[in-house]
Amino acid sequence: MNPQYFHADSGKTPGEIRNYGNFNQSGLLDVNPLKDVKWNEDYHTFGVWWKDSKNIQFHLDGEPGGSVVVGVDKSGKTYTGLDTISATKS
């Protein structure tokens, strides 16, 4: 699973930022029946939780599966003044 955040706005500098995490499904709990099951061998459940205006938590088969921070580029540079989805409630 490759959780990603992408922000594009041609009216801002930089025009786009991207952040991503990486999560290997072998990190699921041993009791999870989908642990180590390949993507093409069964159905999987994916979810996204906007914890707050800056933090996004991804879920895989009912377990946390990586996270990203809004406004932080994959280079590690933090961008300020970007609009976020502040209306989303957790």
C-alpha cells in the first residue's frame, strides 16, 4: 500500500507538493486473515481518516496502514500558507 497526499494549486508557489508513505501488508497483525494475502488473491478494505487539518491516516483491512502530513513534501520541505481541508471533522 502506498498512501499518498498530493496538493496542486497553480496559483501558489510551489504549484504542487506530494507526500507519501509506504506500508507493507506483512506488517498487519498476525490475527488478521488478510496478512500477506496478495492484492490479486482476495478483496481488501481501504480507508482514509482525516484526523485533523494536517494529518491523514490510511487504513488497510481494518488496521493503520501509513500516514502523511499535509503541507510536507516528500523532500522533507514544509510549505506554509497552503489551504487545508479544515472543515473535515474527525
